[in-house]
Amino acid sequence: MKKIRIDRDDDGVPSTAIREIALLKGIKHPNIVELKEVIYSREELWLVFEYMEFDLKKYMRSRGNLPLPKDKAMSFLFQILHSLIHLHQHRIFHRDLKP
């Protein structure tokens, strides 16, 4: 889940959040987390994503300083690049890529 605070002094929901929601609702790809629901209240906006038991960042932390085996690293890279290609084909450029 992602929480976005709504500043009452502004004009409501930030335009960046509206743009993100619109983009996420239109993207379907096995390597991109799916937006399931948007919950709106006067003070905050919640984006509810599909449940992911483990993400790449958590996996990397669990390994400590151990390097990834070459086949694992190539598999992860292939999945990331596949999703980026899909985004680029839909004229979306991701500026904040995280594991």
C-alpha cells in the first residue's frame, strides 16, 4: 500500500498522484505490480497494490554481502528490462526505478 497525504491548503489530490493512478490502471504486465484499488478520504489517498510476498530489495538485503549467482542476476535483469520495454512501448518513462 502507498499512502499519499492530501494537503488541505492545496487544490486536493496532487496532479502527480492522479497521473500515477491513471498510468498504473492502464498497465498490465507480469513484471509490474498491479494497482488493485484506490481509497480516497479527505486527508489521504491510499493506493492498494497486489500483494508481493517478497521483492528484489528485500531479497538482496537477506543475502547480506553475498553476490548474486550469475543465472539469478541475469534472470532479474531480464525481468526488469522486459517491464521497461513494456512501459516504453506505452510511452511511459520510469524515473524512479527501485528493486
